[in-house]
Amino acid sequence: MAELETRDMLLNVGPAHPAMHGIIRIVTRLDGEVMVDVDVEIGYLHRGFEKMSETVDYNGVIPYTDRLNYVSPLINNMGYCMAVEKLLGISVPERCHYIRVILSEISRITDHLTCVGASAMELGAFTVFLYMIKAREFLWELVEMATGARLTVSYCRVGGVKGDLPAGFAEACAGALKETRKVLEESDALLTRNRIFVDRMSGTGRISSEDAISYGITGPFLRACGVDYDVRKDCPYSVYDRLAFDVPVGTQGDNFDRYLVRMEEMQQSIRIVEQALRDIPDGPIQTNPETGRPIPASEMVDEAKMGNIVAIAGRQAVADPTLDGSAKSQHANISAPEKRVFLPPKEDAYGNIEGLMQHFKLVMHGHGIRPPRGEVYFPVEGANGELGFYVLSDGSGRPYRVRVRPPCFAIMSALPKLLVGDMIADLTPTFGSVNMIGGELDR
Amino acid sequence: MTTQALIETLKSRFPEEVKGSHSYRGDATVVVASGRLLELCRTLKEDAAFQMNLLMDLTAVDFSAFGQVRPAGFFVPSGVAAHPQVEIPDAEPWPGPPAARFAVVYHFYSIALKHRLRLLVPVEGDDPEVDSLSPLWGGADWLEREVWDMFGIRFRGHPNLKRILMYEEFVGYPLRKDYPVNRRQPLIGPVN
């Protein structure tokens, strides 16, 4: 019989395919149903983060970092601020460290919930997606309670955070974590021994630990290959060395192991949050009820202009609700004791000349934070892996260069390696387990 | 290995290549010439003393505007003469930028020995070129494409050096300091 002619087929997945977690184009060459060649095209969401960072002052970069990994913006905030703090050679108060750790672990859970939920939905398990998004909603309410925003949080500042945790945060957190645990249990029951889910996930998208290291993959993706590298354990920063948690590792390096690693990491993050809430140093010292009575900020300014300092001394200004948690009594907990870096409390900015000058020197154009000339690299454990900030200062008020090492860039560069040899239907779970975040990938 | 020991070991292996070193804020940094870069990196990766198996990051810096007054971009100065704040002093000062215009910056990490190293490779000229690390690390492929895209630094021996974040028709290298931040270029689309 004559040889039948066979030809490879080119299939264009994306740029706006429903199962793509962002805008990305994957060009696959198919032999039947098997992918024989894969080309990945990125850059559709490039917004020039690094160029823009060079035009604003050091605190001005923080809103841009929110838009890197927009599923867990607090970790980006923390990474950038800790890099600049390293450059300045300052450290934040202990309570501030704990606040940052609590919020970044909550963000890690929301990130993993999104990733696992979306991958499950793409394989047909819509219920799990709804459950997980419900849990994420509880956690985002916590984030909103502390930061005032759900997505564009801009919560950290160089040398501290925007405000202290609000009253009742610990109770609300305990409640939300209880709900999250319940959702994780339900999802585990629905997925982990589900025949369809396991068949689609196990054995697909496999990568060896040598290849993963060669591509610079970190985070849950690398840990699923059996390498227990976690920045929180291996290069501990903030107060992670005081908190007990385990680093889950996989054995196969396939999609199913990545799912299991992410599920376990959420449990560990809950553990971390609970310990941090237990160990966090006490909150603000209550102000004197006699003198500390709150007055509207506008009245305080008027009194100060007339030189009536006695009337406003020691009193608390009722400022804009966006400044919640940054009253003078709370200020020592959330900011580094370095006047050249952190804004004074509003009571000082309105009430005395030193505070006003400090405020002026930090916010006016041409002033601002001026770190010494130098370069630093600071890594934190992002939800997708090592998130590093390389900040270079030329001694002026604006960063000379800000480079972010995006964890999913490395994973995406290994995508052809992950996909070639698998069936076209395996593209969806493999790509889902990458947890690509367009904002972080393209910056 | 401590940062100092790390720097010293690399210096003893490549005495002519290492041009300078510092450990500002505890980050071990070595400035090396680009001549035997591939060989040096192979030593870093495979030698038992270093075992730098992770190429964590690869980027570049354009030093051409270092220390100069830079244009404000979108934010216009108020016109009020501002006396700059005193710099926050530092116990161990940074030695300063390399003499060349560009520096390619590599960050390595060793999973086994848990140490980090930064490599600065100064390159000069408008069409600079360094060795590609893609024979050693798979991840270098995309990272070098990004540096080519953003800075126009060529990588000798790279298998597929083309733009990655910008589109092919884009003119110029956006992260160079002489590329204005507010320059607009037409978006290239299919011709109707």
C-alpha cells in the first residue's frame, strides 16, 4: 500500500483564547493530536514598568508594583519596599514586619486559590472554581479591611506600611481562615481522588528537576519537581525565621504534583498567619482620654495657624478615612524611626513646624527619599516563585534602575519544554498550572 | 561560603578576568571582563566551590546618565529651587558605576550552598556584544532576548535573538537612557 501523505498542522492558540489566563499566543505544530513544536509569544501586556519606575520617586513606584502580579499585589509591595529598605540600610518595627507577613501570606492563599480554581474550571470542575472564588472573596475582604482596596492596594511604604491593622482584624481573620479551611477540605474531596481530574493532571506537563533549575524555575513549580527551595526558608527575610511551617515538595514534577503542592502551601500559609497573629507585638498604646480626644483635621490646622498649640497638643486628628491606622499613637508601630524616609503622622504635619518640614521635604518635587549610591537585589517568595527586585540608586530622588525578576517569566520560557510531546488537550491543564500572570510576565 | 570568601575564590580562579569586587549591603558582586565570560560562568555552575546552578536573573543597566540630572518625564518641576536633602550616609560606600556605558548584570544562586553572587560585565559602544549563556542555562534564552529588546545588547551564540516584549517593527531600545520616556511610536497592525 502506498504511503499516506501526512502533514503537520499549525494551530494558533490565543492571543485571546478562553483558557488563556491573560493575553498570550501559543503557536503549536501538531502531528495528529500530539504537539511536536511550540512557540510562545508574549509581550501583549507590556506597559513599561521598568521605564516608568525611573521617572517617579521611590514611593511612586509602589502603585506600579501593585500591577505586576495583580492576584497577590501585597507580596510585590513588600518585595519592592524591602529592596529599597536594604538600599537605605534601615529596618521596620517588629509589628510592621508581622503585618507584612500576615498580609503577604493571605495574598499567597488568594493567588493559589485563583490558580487551582481556574485550572479546575478549565477541566470542567466549575463547582470548585465557585467555592474557591468564594474563599478568595473572604480573604479579599480582609485585605480590603486592612488596606482599603481589594486589588490596587499600594499598602506598603518604604520604611513601613500605610496604616496599622484595624480593630477586630484578628477575629475577622480567624473567621475567614476557618471558611477557607472548609473550602480547601471541600475542594480536596471534589478533586484529589476525582478520576477525571487525576487522569487529566497526572503525567502531563512533566519536567525534570534538572530542566526546571536550568530554566530558572522557582516556587511551587520547582518544589513539585522535588527541590525544596523556598526563599522563606533558605534566605529568610522579615520574621519568617521565627515562624514554623513546612515546605511541601512533589516527586513527579507533573501537573498533579503542582496541584498538590499548591493545596498544601495554602494550609501552611494559614498556619503562618495564625502564628503571626498570635506572636504579633501589641498594637497602639491608647492615647490619654483627657487630652487625646479626636478633633477634625481641618480644625487642628486652623488652631495651629493661630499658634494655639496648647489646644491641639496630644490630640488625635480625624483625617481622611484612607489614612486609617496611621494616627500618631500607631505611628511607631508602622514606620521605621528614620525621618528622612517616612512621612510624619498627620498630627505632627498639621500641628508643629518640625512635622510640617518633614512632610514637605518628603513630598515636594526635587526632595523625597534619597538613598545613597549603590545597588541591591532583594528576593522574596512570591506566589509563583522567587520575586526579586534589583534597585540601583545614583543618589538622586528617583531610582536609577528598577528591575523585577518575574517568577512566571522563567516558567513561561520553559513552556515549550513542558508541552512538546503532550496532546493538544493537555495544553489547558499545563498552562493553568503555570499560573501565568500577564502583568508580571510582561511588566 | 561567606560573600568575602566567594569573591576571593573567584578572584584566585580568574585573576585577569576579575576587574573589581564589592559586597555593598552584603551582596557579593564581582565585575568581570567579557572575554572569557562563558568559561567563567561554566566554572560558577559546575565547580564544587560555587555550584551556582540557578541563573536567577539576567538584566542590564545603561550607566550613561548616572549621576546626571535626568529629565523629569511626565512630572514637570515646580520651578522652586530645591536644595537636595543630604544623602543618608553609608558605612561601606559603593565603589561607583563601571566605566563603560552598559553593564550586563547576572544574579546567580546556589541551591546546594545557599549563596548568591552578582556578576557585572561592563560593555562599551553603541552595538555592544557579550557571550550568550544559553549553552549553560535554558532560562538564559528569554532573559537575553529581553536584554536585546530593551537595551540592544547582542549575545554572541544566541540561537534566536529577536525582540520578546516589544514588536518587531519597534524602533530603538526603550530602556536605554537616551530613549525618551514619552516617545510614541505607531502600533503596527495588519494593513486593511
